[in-house]
Amino acid sequence: MLQEISGGKLEMCDAYLHSITKHDMIARLLLNLKGAYLRADDDRGALAAVDRLLVLRPDDLDEVRDRGLLLYRLRRYGEAIEQLKGYLAARPEASDRESIETHLLNLRRLLSTLN
């Protein structure tokens, strides 16, 4: 069935049969929810999914970054800055560092014009 579905590109291996924990299943469901909310342009829903993912995996830096970016889109600028700063502090060699630093610069400019 796997070969039929994949058009012969995948072959069965033992790794496909490993059990996952309830914790891993919930995380997978939340990741799927996050993706669905993002595709539907529902930033609040995506943020709710990310918040729950961070309860399960508080050290997941990708989710910390995504939380900061979602907060930015939701105009929760102070919170966004804190999340993005935390992300860069924990991952100083991040491949997206330049992009995140640009977001932080824009956020600080926005906050200065609002005060």
C-alpha cells in the first residue's frame, strides 16, 4: 500500500512501525492545527496552537520564534520583542538571525512611534 500511495518512491522500513508516545501524538496534532490555522490566515488560532506546543516543549526554539512572529502580526509588539530576543539569545548562530534582527529593529521603531 505504501508503494502504491507513494508511486513506488517509498519502501517499507522498521522505523515506520515505531510506537509514539501520547505526548508525541498531541504535539503532532498541535503542529497540524498550527499549519491549518496558518493556511487559513488565522493568526490567533495559530498562536493558540503554538502556546500549547510550548507547554509540551518549552525549549522548542522554533516555536518560540514562531510565537514572536505571530505576536508581531497580532500587533502585540512588546511580547513579540521579548520572544524574538529570547530566541536569538538561545540560538545565536540561527540561520534566520538577520531576518529576526530586522523584525526586532522594525518592532522597536514601531514602539517608539506609538509612545
